[in-house]
Amino acid sequence: MGKDFLYNKIANGIASQIRTGVLKPGDKLPSVRRLCEEHAIGMNTAKRVFLELESRSMIDARPQSGYFVSSTPYLQLPLPAVSKPSSMAKNNEPDELISKVYANMGDDHLTLFSISAPSGDLLPLAKLKKDIVHATRELKEGGTAYEPLQGNVNLRQVVAMRSLAWGGHLHEDDLITTNGAINAVSLCLMALGKPGDTIAMESPCFPGLLQLAISLGFKVLELPTHPTTGLDIAALRKAVPKINLCLLVPNFNTPLGSRMSDEHKKEIVTLLSQHGIPLIEDDIYGDLYFGNQRPKCCKSFDTEGNVLWCSSVSKTLAPGYRVGWVAPGKYKEKLLKLKLIHSISSAAIIQEAVAGFLRSGRYENHLRQLRRTLQHNYQQYVQAIADYFPKNTKTSRPQGGLAIWVEFSKDTDTRELYDLAIKHHISIAPGRMFTLQNQFRNCMRLCYGLPWSEEIKSKLKQLGTLAKRI
Amino acid sequence: MGKDFLYNKIANGIASQIRTGVLKPGDKLPSVRRLCEEHAIGMNTAKRVFLELESRSMIDARPQSGYFVSSTPYLQLPLPAVSKPSSMAKNNEPDELISKVYANMGDDHLTLFSISAPSGDLLPLAKLKKDIVHATRELKEGGTAYEPLQGNVNLRQVVAMRSLAWGGHLHEDDLITTNGAINAVSLCLMALGKPGDTIAMESPCFPGLLQLAISLGFKVLELPTHPTTGLDIAALRKAVPKINLCLLVPNFNTPLGSRMSDEHKKEIVTLLSQHGIPLIEDDIYGDLYFGNQRPKCCKSFDTEGNVLWCSSVSKTLAPGYRVGWVAPGKYKEKLLKLKLIHSISSAAIIQEAVAGFLRSGRYENHLRQLRRTLQHNYQQYVQAIADYFPKNTKTSRPQGGLAIWVEFSKDTDTRELYDLAIKHHISIAPGRMFTLQNQFRNCMRLCYGLPWSEEIKSKLKQLGTLAKRI
């Protein structure tokens, strides 16, 4: 994405001033001529600076007036508190709540703010269909035969190639394909842990990961997590003697959208490796960054093969395809054995089709567009929350991904809000879903993977009205 | 399949005489005229009797001579012994052996007698492709969205409809779709058992099921199993106080191809239900019967919802599609929860495509043809074994399914035979794979899902020569 070009460097500088508040919404930017003088650059470069900032929705052009800092972007509401899960709490699953909320999956009559997946309207459906048809032609026996156990080689090749972008340096042989990332994580947990083991995770955390750990008989240790910088490393360091495994979502962890710094990633990898604690890294949101550059992963700093890096196309391309993978480092043989035992092989056609799509370069174009759309959506959501939600509503500041974490005042119970909202055909994800403890009752997750529209806006308004009422 | 027509009844009578040896290979059958007189039927009916028997490969027409009992069919070698697994043996997984054999999966340079799946040459590839393309058009958002948790409704409907054939009387709401049958069994085991539980299974048994149980921390109790009538019920009855779960393949259990009688099925269902022991029934081979009628399942006799019936299209249509399902009876909610946790949903497009194929009636035509081919292949294999294998080689007499169990004399170690055969590009499945105990070292499984040819015949000849050598 041309991160080394001069125009991009200058744009980043201005973006940083907007983010830190040096430049405020509505502020006029220097003229093109002025920019040329300031940076000793040509007209074309100066124009590209503005185009770049515009494409990031950070500035707006006003005819015959020049460029202004957008009024919507980087509108920031106060941050929710850093979570303080108890290290002593017994795991207490919010079973019924989760069943209730997930039962809505695929219901056309609802506005599903609850599901963290991109809407089909944001996906390259026609092109994917072509790749499916192509795959049925290309594959031996039309894809009806069992695949090699490690999975489709084309898919593994292209995932390995793409890992360069985040410093992964993977080889196709380092990867095993799976039925979506959750299946990858499931295999990792089964391979590395046993009932009674303790696993450290972020808090709040994706309910599916919590449920998975519980269903395998693990004890989950939820750790304090900052809404923007992610896991509290000091807490992890303290927990190390008590844990057998660690499962993290360092990039745009749902529901917070937090992003761990590279320094922290490196520190965690070293810490866990020293103590022989395997790190399962769920990186399904990694490609949905709002900044300029694909963030690194913990796997980027893994010299010992102790990080099991899991990802998929479920959040970027096709949730319903169930195509994922894992780079399990030194645990590869264990994973392969479990894959054979639990699923024999993956659906060949779909894997081949995704490999075709990823390889063609269409994926990069699609991702660029998707990231822009999601960032724009996020900004619209924040604006709507500011406009319609109760005063003192706090929100996380996702730096990528698909969801925003909303914290109401203490007396708002989002389980009640759920029941109320569903009557108005709106589905939300109450905060209690994202923990095994008695936390987050006044929080909820909103997904902004739906295409922005006046209807979505009015649904958010309605939701805000309901939140004020309870 | 017209099982109630007069011609069919008469054909069954003659078939039974052939099977029991009243009529022997090469015997001349009565003439058409004679048959008319004997049964007081018309010429057309009599002719249909012979056509029917011919279509079952039981008789051959010889020009101007009449009909004769086929020389190949129902050639029967002596039966292997009833297994005698120990009830005290510690579970001892044949890990390395299994890894070695499964590593060959998909290797084009080998003759894979080891893989129990139909070759692509026996599958309706072109029609399946069309159904895939159709599915990408029909599905909401081209199949990229998450499905409803229970799985594709069209697939569930058609599986429910087809259950009438074996007395299942299922409703679409009774079914949950999965990634192949092994995933269905995996969910059942996770839902119903916990580490340390004891599970009763047939012996010999499909290695994948043994591995699955072991990987979940179960203790496997292998039970004596007859090569044609299946599980020894007296042994199960005796084991009941010690077991928590039971996992059976009553129809054409691989590697034996045995088939449990309806009486035994009913008896087992009642016995286990009385003791509150859930029965997981793996019925992946049920549609591949060699007789006239789809055999019943244990599920056919399940009035309490205690049988979890699992099946798939992996052995009949497309192994690589990973489309399976389970009718979990009263355990449905538990299963649904686990499906959500471990895989979220199944690959939508493939399920829709399979539903389309099954619904069209093409499936019945395909199955009829496939059954005929497999039965024919099986007969050719027996003939080749009789011709080329060491004297005293015994074989099971599969009544359906894809594989035959071969027992050599005591001093033959099939692990040695494997190593020898693989050098000649032949892969077999040594008997030790099918047990957790020290059994079956002189046995092996041969799959007859490859299209019969002179090359296959010569590979069997070569295998026989190698077996004689060691």
C-alpha cells in the first residue's frame, strides 16, 4: 500500500495530528500550494496527500474552500474502564443468554448488530461464485475426493505468501487448513490442553472462545484488558505460574477492537516461551486494520515455534465458507493427528475457490475497500451513539475489526435492553456474553459490518431511545 | 424398488437358493416356460425374474442355452474367526501405523486398497458440479453468510424424507448437519461423555472411531464381533454395568461388512435405553446394501430418543464434500450447543448442493448403480483372493459397504506386508489399525471402491504373491 512513498509519510503526519487532537474536526488544512512549500514537494505529491487523507475519511473537500478535518472521524467518546476480572471467580457460563442471541443468526427480519461478521452486501459475491465454479473444474475428481490431510496446497501457499505482510515468513508446509478459525482454535486446545488445565484469556472476550475452553474442561483465567492497548501484560506475568495455556486475540480483539503494540506482542511471546506455555493466537481480524499497515502478530516474533497462529476468511470474505487455517509451529504433528481424528479432511472445493480468490489480487482490492467501508461505518456509529444514546455512554475506539464496545452507566442492564430491542427487531450482544464472571452487565457489543444506511441510523436511534428508557 | 412385485418375490426365492448353496455356481436354471408353469405366471413375469437376477449378477444368460448360476458370485472363502478382544486390555493406540497408512491418502501413484471410499470414477461428478453452481445461485448471499445453527433446511428435509426407507420417520427438525459423519460422532461423544468414561465398540472397528474416543480421554471396551452378524449381544449385555456410552456401526461395519439383524438392533436399543446408556449409531454405509432392501437402523427401533443416528454422503457421493448429519434424539440441545462452539456453522454451498442432488431422484439412480458396481467388485476381489492369495486365506462376507476383511494364517504379519506392498505402489490397511489391543496382526482390510480393471486384478495378484512370500 505504498507505505514508503513521500505523500504517504506526509499524510501520516497530518493523520497523527488529527488523531491526537492538534487538528480538530472542522479545522481548515493548509492549501495545496502551502503544503508544497512546507514540505518542498510538487503539486502532484501534495494533491495525493489530500486524496489519501480523504480516502481514509479523515478530511473532506469543500468546493472552492479547500480541505477540512472531517466532522465525523475520530469523534471520540470517553473510553470504557479497563476490565477488572477476578482471578478467583468460578467460571460461570452465560449459557442461556448466548443461546438466545445466537438463535437469531440468519434471521432476515432482524437488524443484527449482534453478529460480528461482514454483511453479504460488502462481499465480492459474484467473483466468489466464479471461483467456486472454477474450483469444481480444476480439482481432481471435482473436489469429491478426500484432500491431503494438511489441506489444499494452493490455499496454504497463498496464506504463506500473504504472511510476509505481517512478518510471518511462513512456508506452505507450516500451515494446516481447518473449517474456519474456531475449528483451528478447537484443534489447538484439544492438542495442547487437558481437562482441568488453566487457560489465560482477554476479558472481555469472544464468547465462542470462552465456551470452547469450558466445553473442553479448562478453567478460564480472564485477565484485565485495556480497551485500546489490549491485554494487561503485568497481569499476564503475574498469572504465568498458574496457567498451562494462553489464548489471545492481539489484533482488534472482539468486542473491544483493541490492538496490542508490537513491543507487547514480543514481550508476551518471550515470556510464554520461557515458561513453556503455548500461545494460541487468533488473528481473524488482522487484515481489517484501519491504519496504513497490516499489524504484526505474536507469531511475527516467534522464534521457538511456540505460537499457534490461527486465522480465516470468515471476517473478510465469506463467513459461511468455513475456511480457516493454523500455523501451529512445533505442535504441527499433534494438530495433524487431531484434524484427522475429528474431521478427516476439509471441504476441498471451497478451499480451492478461496485460494483462487486470494491469489488473484482481487483479495487485496476487496480488503482495501472493505477496510474503508468499515472505518466509515464505525465513525457513523460513534456519531449516532453521540447523538442518540444516553449521556455518559462510553465506547471503545477500535483500530480495526468489526465491532465497538459500548458501556452505559452502571444502572443499565443490557440483558433487559436486549429483550426490549428484540421486540423492535433489533439484536444486540449484551456484555455478559463476553465473560464467565459477573461483569459487563452495563455493556454491549455493536457490530458495524452492516452497510451504513438511513435505516441503520434510525435503528441506532431507536436503540438509543430504548437505552434511555430502561 | 418394487420389492412387493410377484417377479421380485420369485427372484428372491431363487436368490436365496443360490446363497444357501442349493443352487451352485454353473447350475442351469429352469427355462422360462418351466418357470411359468411352476409359479403359474405369464411369460413376461418369468422373463423379469431372470432379468432381475441377472441385474444382481447372480445368474448369466448363455446364448441358446438358457440361464446359469454365475460362476463368480457368492464364491465364499472360509470366514475369519469371531474376534475375542480382552475386556482387561489397556488401550494401546497403533498411532504410527495409522499415520503411515493415512499419509498415503490422495497419492495418485498408489493403488489405494487402504482407503474405504468410492473412487471418483464411480461418482456422478458432472451432475454434482451443476448442483454446486446452482447452490451458489440459490443461496442468500451466495452461501457466504453463516447458516442457521441446525444446518441447511433443504438438506435436513431430504434426509428426513429418505429416512422412511429404513423406518426412521424423522422430521427435518430432528436433524443437525455436520462436517461429515465423523464430525457428527465427535459432537455426540463430546456432548455425552467425559474423560474417564468407558465406551463399548465393535472389534475390529474403524480406526477413526477408536482414535476419536481415545483423544477425548475415553476408555474403549472392544467387544467380540461376528464377521457377518456383527456385535455379540451377550458380550454387550455383560458389559452394560461397566459402560457409559455405546458406539456401533450396525450396517456394514468397516472392516468386516457385517450386518446386525433387526432383532439384535431392537434388543440393543431396548437394553441400552433401560440402562440409560446413549447409543451412537454410525450408519454411513447403510445405503450401500447388496440385498433388495435398505436395512433398518437401531434408530428405527428408538422410542425413547436414546439413539443418536449419524450418517453422511462421504461413502456414497462425495467424501471430499464433508457433508454429514445426526439425528440426536433427546440430546439435540446438547449437540446444537457443541456444534456452535466447535464449528459455528457448516459450509453452506456444499450442503445446499447435496440437498439438491438428493432431492432430485438422481441419488437413488446413482445409488442403485453404485451398489451394483460394488457388489460386482466385491465378487471379483473374492475370486482374485481365491486365485492368488495364500491357501487358507479367510475373508469376511460383506453384505454391503466398501471393504472386505482378510485373515491370513497366523504367521503372516500384515504390517510387514504393508511395507513390502508399498514398495510395489500398493497400499493396504493392516489389521492392527482396527483395534487398540494386540489383535489382528494377520488380518487386513481391502477396499473395493476402486473401479474393477485388469490393473486392479494384477495388483491383487501381486499382493497375493507378496503375502505368500512373507
